[in-house]
Amino acid sequence: MLSDPQPPDTSPAAEWREVEVSYPFPKQRAAGPVSLSIGRGERVLLLGPSGSGKSTLLLTLTGLIPGSIPASVDGEIRLFGEDAAKRKAWDWASHVAQYFQDADQTLCGMRVEDELAFPLENRALPEDRIAAHVTCIMQRVGLPDTWRNRRSTTLSGGERQLVALAATLVQDAPLFVADEPTAHLAPEAAGRLHALLTEDGPDRSVLIVDHRLEGLIHSVDRMVVLGRDGSIIAEGHPRNVFRERRDLLISQGIWCPVSCALDAHLSEAGLEPPVAPLSVEEALAHLDPEAAPREDLAKARPAVEAFVAASTPSTSDAASIGPALVELRAAECAPFLGPTVLRDIDLTVHEGEILGVLGANGAGKSTLGLCLSGLLPLKAGRRKGAPGGVAFQRPENQFTGGTVIEEVLSAMPRGMNKAEKAERAARALADWGLAGFELRHPLELSQGQKRKLVLATLTASDRWPLLILDEPMAGLDARGVATLVAEIRMLRDRGRAVAVITHDMDLALRLCPRSIVVGEGKILADGPTRQLMQDCALLKRAGLAEPSCAGAVRWLKRVAAC
């Protein structure tokens, strides 16, 4: 007699049941209590401010916490209907592909081709299938074939992130978990990766932690938001959450898409879109200049102008710059022990200037920043001017203290008395939202908090007349970026110069009156950021994208022409 057919397994791909996590030394919980499930084939975005426990929750999924990272975990965690604790982390590899916040935690320092083959070799796939999978994933992610024999250690931070993502995606696991997968990617690469991460697949579940929302949220089925206490404060479809809980998210310092700000401006004018928008174009779709009533366009115009004004620098920001502070002339720049990547660089940075440094991954932006600071000697040419302090892409690379307070105190001038050092250090930690973390080890902090600590050490004293900030937004929540912007402007007002290396076009437009675009081994363009952002051919050539407000600017031009 034949047995009855078994019903399909409908258990969630991943599930946390009343999970709380605490690390050994901090007294407060690191995450939870959280009850959350990820359905099979579902794409979920996990949002929350820095330090809310997002990365911690992801690491509990396969038992890396507490198996490899000591912590106390209460509650139950299940994967595909099974108690996750019944297997070792490595035993879940065929079910869960996990991309870590730090790409170097995924890579082994091998050749790129070997990095991509490694997870497939661990599954004992035949050589010909491994070779086919490696070629396929390189094409899908956009990795040049010339990278095959390059060691991952020789790649830029963004290039390593691309390789780490490819090494995770090649596993083709039924559950893909990604922690800040596009933090160091140029816009073109980020858009390509968002499409790959969220591509349709009924049997593939995706859980993403990311602050970079543009281009991602259209493909997300559901979002879950953690508050500052580590518990869930909002959940639902992105359209509903971003409109109905907008004020709550802003109060918690959580990122919202730029369309939220435009939606709010239009709502105040009584012209909010009928459906909550996820892009600027959606926010203005009901106000077509050629079809909407003239009175509606007249009412909407001030709201859109206010939105655009908040996204662009004041014309007075570039008027108060001082004399030249640092100059590079006929400079050739190369990474340490590496080949020359930039030639014939002529660049001047002035006192009181905020300079944007833009370009694709691997264009040489970080190398240029190190040469500009004086930390990296030129291959040829000359550098003239004051020394610069650098905030590296990877915060861990510059920590030397055993506690947070020691890290900040070590940045103070040696001649400063103890009382003034203590006062400045306390003020810096408070300014960056790190008060209460004084006795924590720097490596115990979340990635966003580590970033804040680096910025606090660099800005706490007047030691550096020039600061080079390399991808300073990576890992920061909205409140942290607001603090960053305010601090940079304060430094400018004191006559200090700041060079901001970033892939965030919105940040560059809002903060930097002048920018340079790096690519093809040289500086492709140097001029007012607003003008550079309107040069579509230049942006495409450099692998960049328009700022998010570009659609609103075009709308205003169309209205004016009607």
C-alpha cells in the first residue's frame, strides 16, 4: 500500500522566537527581545539605528553567536523548521549564505578566482561545474575577467566588497543573509547588486541589513525596524511603514528614502501622492506639469523647491574659503607596494573648504586621499602643505586604545593638561552619541559606533588642519550622518579643510560645494558639485549616478517652461 504524500514544508526559512542577546561585559542587552520570521521566498529588509542589534541577530542565525563569539542567547532560533542550535555553523552552509559587514571576514586573501571557487570546493562539486559557476557569477556581479589572478588583498575596499558578495552569491543557498552589502560600492555597482540580491525566486529567501535604501526598497516584500532598545518598533510593507511611521523612524535616527522628505513637503501643501512613494518620481507622478491643474502645480512648486534646497549646498558655502592649504603638482599616486594608479594629478585644497572626492570602485580615491594627507609618499611629483589626519574605510585599522575613552584621549595634543583633555574627550563622545561607552573596548562597538569613534578622535582636537574622511557614511544611521554633516561644517567654519571620499551622491551634493571626479587614472573633472551632478555623460563615464533630487529639479524646470 502506498503511503500518503507528505504535505510541503511551509515552515519559515528563518525564525527568531523571543530572542535576547547579551555580550559578556556590557550590562545592557545587545538585541531583543525579538520575534521575527522570514518566509520562504520572502525578501525582508531589516532597519534600525546603529547599535540596535541588527548584525548581532544575523550572527545568531547559524550559531556564530554564541559558538564563535561569546554571548548569552535566550529564546529559540530555527532554520527551515529545525532548531538552529542542533548544528554547527559550518553545517548550515548549504542552507544559508551569509555576507558579513566586513568583507575581509568573507575573504581569505587568495586569488579572486580561488575566492569564488572556495565555497564550491567545500561542497565537493566537480571542477568543471565549479569553473562554470565562477564564470557565471563574475559576469552577473560585473567582475572583470582580468581580476581572476589578482589577490583579493590588492583590491580596493569596494572591489573587495564586490568579490565577497560574489563569493556569497555563488553558493546559491536557499537563504541569503547580507549585512550592509553595498556600503562601499559606487552607485552603478550598488544598483547591480541590489538587483541580484532581490531577483525573483520562489524558493530563495533574502534578509538584508542596509542603510542604503534607494534602488533596494522597490524589491522588498516587507521591512522590519528595530528601535534603539533592540526590539521591533515597526513592521510591514515599505510604502506603509515609511509614510505611517515616518516620524517614529526619524526620531530614532533611522534612514528613510529621500522620497519621504518630498512626501512630507507635499503633504503639508495638501498634495500628497495617493500612494506612498518610494522614489522622487513616484512622489511627483500625480503632478504632471502637462496634465495636472495649474493651481495644484502652483501650490506644489514651493514644496518641491524647499525639498531641492535642503538637498543642495548654500551658494555662500564656497565663498569663504581661504588660501591654499595643501597642493599636489604633477603627482603620481600608488598604493603601498603597488603600481601607480593615478598620474599627472594637480589638486589644491583650501582652508575652510569641503571637497568631495567621487569615483567608481578602484578608481584610486583612497590612494589619492592618503597622498593628499601626506601619509603615503608620491611616486613622482610634489606635495606641499600641512599634514592631514585620515579616517580609514575600515575603522579597526586605526584603533590603538584598550577602551573608548583611551582612544579619544590618545588623540589629544601631548601638551594639553589632563582636565582639558578629559573635558574635550567627554564632549566629543557626547557629540557623537557615544556617551556611556567610555569603558567599552573599541572592537566591542557596532560598525556604525566604530565609525563614530574614529570621527570623534579626529575632530576632538585641533591637531589636523586637513581631514581626509574615506567613506565616512558607511555603517552610520541617519542621526550619525546628521552629526557628521554638522561637525564637518563646524570644522570648515574654523578654517579647517575636509576632503570627503564618498559614493553617496546625495551627501556630496548637500555637503560639498566643490568636488573632483576620479577615473581612468586621472582627475576627470573638478568643479562645483551641483554642475558635475548635472553632467549625465560624466556620471555615466565615472560609474556614478544622479543625486536623488535630480527628478525634482527636472520637474521644476518643466513647470517653469509651461
